[in-house]
Amino acid sequence: MTFAAKAVLFDLDGTLLDSAPDLGAAADQMRTARGLASLPLGDYRPMAGAGARGMLGVAFGITPDHHEFDQLREEFFRIYESRLTELTRPFEGIPELLQALRQQGLNWGVVTNKHMRFAGPLTRAMPLFDTAATVVGGDTTPYPKPHPAPLLEAARRMNLSPSDCIYVGDDERDIIAGRAAGMRTVAATYGYLGGHVDAVVWGADARIDSPLQLLDLLKSVQRA
């Protein structure tokens, strides 16, 4: 199976970047500051894609309806904001993948549910994103994924039809959003949720177990 495309859009956490070490460290700092025992990164990693909700759930066993959740979330945000790129790294193969896309004449961009408060500084701080055509955050449009609005905004910014784009993500909401936007979708099973859910049921057009496998799916379309 090959896909014709003019651009590839990616989720951020769990697809392009392994940000679990910084997310987990921020939540764990909150635990130890309260006299609780530190937890291993392995406890935090599976929930890294859920952001503050996931990290606070692991650290304190709370959900968003807890009466202290909003206060703890803002504390988490402040700590995480201070260490966005200390331990965060691209997944193995991502730099080579992005270079190959550019060599093939394909644009690429980011569509994440991470708010631009974090996604903006993070992507500006990492040379990996110097060639990104666009970065759309969770608060760029009125609705985050799984709503298609962020993906449609990314396509609009690149002056492309959604059907000319492929969306790659490691969460079911990525696939739902991509399909609703009229894009081909690829499930990245190397991400945080790959070992914990059955990605087959997401209904993606294809799955990849490592970033460079995406190249086998792509057939670029010459620009007019």
C-alpha cells in the first residue's frame, strides 16, 4: 500500500517526541515535594500522551473532577514549562524521516493537543522543527482533537486540500480527527499507547512500528 501526498502532519508527544521524561519528572517533583516516594518513569510513560490529566492521575491518583485538580494542574504546568526540553528527545529515526520527507519535496507539520503555551517554546527550542511548515496547538482552533478543526487549519496554512495530507499519530483521537478531516491516517504504534491498546480497532489506513516505516507508505505527488 502506498499513499499519494503533498504533506505529512504529525502529532507531537508520542509520535515525534519522547517527552515522557520531562512530563514525568514534573509530576514526580510534585510528589516528592509533598513527601511522597518518587515513582519510576515507567509508571508515567504510558500516560504521557494525556498530558497533565495523565501525569496527575499517575502521581496522585486523581481525575479532573477532583476538587484540587485545577490547582495541581497549574502547578504542574509551571514546573513542566521550566523544563520543556531537558530530557525530551525525538524518537529514534524521526530526524532521518523528516530529512527524507524534505528530500522528496514533501512539506511536514505538527498538529498537537498541547497548548501553544508549551508547543510554541518547545518546537522553537529544538532545531528538529526548523523545517516544519506549521505548528498547530490544542488551543489554536476552538476545538482540539478528536475534532478535525486543528487538522483542517494546518492544511489551510499550507494551502493544501486535506486530501493531499497524511496524518500520523499514536492515539485513537488522532485517527478519528484525521479521518474526519478527510486525510489518510497512520497509527504510530511505537508511541506511548502502542503497547497498551489494540491500534487495529482505531481504523487507521495503515500502522507503523517505527518512524522510518512511513517512507515505505509514501508516494509523493509532484506540485503543480
